[in-house]
Amino acid sequence: MAMTLFGFCALATLTHPVFSPVSVAGAAEDWPALKLKKPAKLHASASAASTVTEIVWKNEICIWLDKRDVWVKVRMKKNGHVGWIHQSYLAPAITTATVAK
């Protein structure tokens, strides 16, 4: 399942996932938007043992910043908080901008 979401290229090069970036207000155009599939913990670093800085909820939108192994560094759209979320909690965001294309 991780291979479907992030694709082989992303895992090999630690760059953006292979799905197309979408427009989200306040986000750089080249950074893809992601959506939470279920509630998740936003961690201070890329480790389950790291400090949990907040709980983020299903369907919240975040912006992809970086990737380390199975952890994705994101910026939450609603409050700008930055942290790490396990990739299994994330899916490509579908926005009206994506549908219009």
C-alpha cells in the first residue's frame, strides 16, 4: 500500500510522491497536498518514540515537506504546525482545483 501512495521513485530518491501536486491556499505550488485518512499523532521527529506535539484529525489537509523512511514531514494547513506523520495515515488530497483539471 505504501508503494501505491508514494511510488517507487519517491522511496528511492526521498522526493515528492508520484501523484500530482494540488493547489492549497498558502502552499508552494510544487509541494503536494495530503489528507489524513484517520486521526494521527504529529511527532516532533521521524520516530514513533519521539514526542507527540498534537493529534490531527481525519480529513485534515497538510503539505508534504520531506520524507524519511516511512515518515513524512508535513505542515498542517489549519495552523501551520510542522511535524512527522507515518505514511500509512496519509492519502493524496482531492481538491476542487484537482477536479477542475
